[in-house]
Amino acid sequence: MTGWKTAWRSFYYAGAPEAPDPVLVRGKVALLVIDMQNTYLARPEDPASLTPVERAREAAWDGFHDRMHGTVIPTIARLIARFRAGAGPVVFARIACLTPDGADRSLSQKKPGWNNIFLPHGSDASQVVPALAPRPGEVVVTKTTDSALTGTNLRLILSNMGITHVVCCGIFTDQCVSSTVRSLADESFDVIVVEDGCAAGTMDLHMREIEIINRIYCEVMRADDLVGYLPA
């Protein structure tokens, strides 16, 4: 299991020593599933009703949806099952506004364009996708910004639970995943990002961000690598 130790190296870590093996102790490692919500998997019911520009824009997301259904969701489902079997707690973060008009959203979610996210707390669009749905008793934090720590009590929750290592997966690699990973690192949690458990709008954006955050803010590995380190 040495491939991940030298993969995804940025300019800063080219030629640096291999990463050490993580020491993942039962009760001290948690899985954090970020923003795996229905809204991001929704597609037009009638593509023929779209304008040519809208169809082209929708088609540009085909690769993302293929990766989500073919790789990311199955990978996360596998990790959730493994953690529920005893490796550690599963925690979910999702974007949802608490006020009817979305006034509680952060500036990053109010700016015009794709990031202008309005997801009412009780809406179907804001819920975690059924294939990965939280079980009763599992922690679900609601955030109104990118980082799952900023503006939530997740840091306190993880600390109270005795968590020292957080395994992160979800979407989008270059946005909410990255923001959360950086916040966790700043709070002195050891972070692992599961490369095949994340996606961005394009693979280029995904791989670029994986390279940027690797070694500095987290250790990046694939699910096959991670399971070898999880508590039995």
C-alpha cells in the first residue's frame, strides 16, 4: 500500500519523503460525507425542451454524473457500510438554509451564478441521496457556507466524540470538500481524503484540487488503500 504515498504530488512536495502510515484507532476515526444531496444529481426531465445553449451546458455535466453514479456513490456506500460495521461513526454535512428566504446563507452561496444555492432545509432537493441516507442517530450538520466546520458545531461534535482522524468524501472536490478539509486541518484534525469518493464538475478540476490539498492539508488515498488501515 505504497502507491498513494507518492501519488498526487504538487510542486511543493515533489521529491519529499513518503507519507507515513496513518494510525486509525477505533473510536477516534470518523467518516464525513459532504453534500451528497439530491439537487446535484437532478437532471432535466425533458431535455428536448431545453434551448441549444441549455442542452450544451447540460451535456457538459455528463462526465460528472457518470463518475457520481459509477464511482463516487458506490465508493461512499462501501465506506459507510464499513464504518457502520465498527470502524467508526458516520457523519453527514449538507447545505440547507434555515430561513424561508435564505437570508442565513453565506455570501458565497448568494453570489449570482452556479454557486447561488437556495436549498430550503425541508426540501427534497436538500436531502442526502437515498443510496447514502443517514440512519437514525447519525449526526447530520446543516451548513450555509462551503466548509462543514464554519458556522456549525461540527468541530465541537468531533472533539466531544474523541475523534482525531476524519475521512472525507463527497462533492465538490474543489469547493466544499476542499474548504472542509482545510478547516479540519486548521483545527488540528488528521484528515484523509478518499480520491475515488469525491468529484468536481470536471475531472481536471477534481485532480487539480486533489494535488493542491494533498500532503499539506490531508493525505489522499483511494478507498482500497484506506480499508487496509481501518480498525478491524
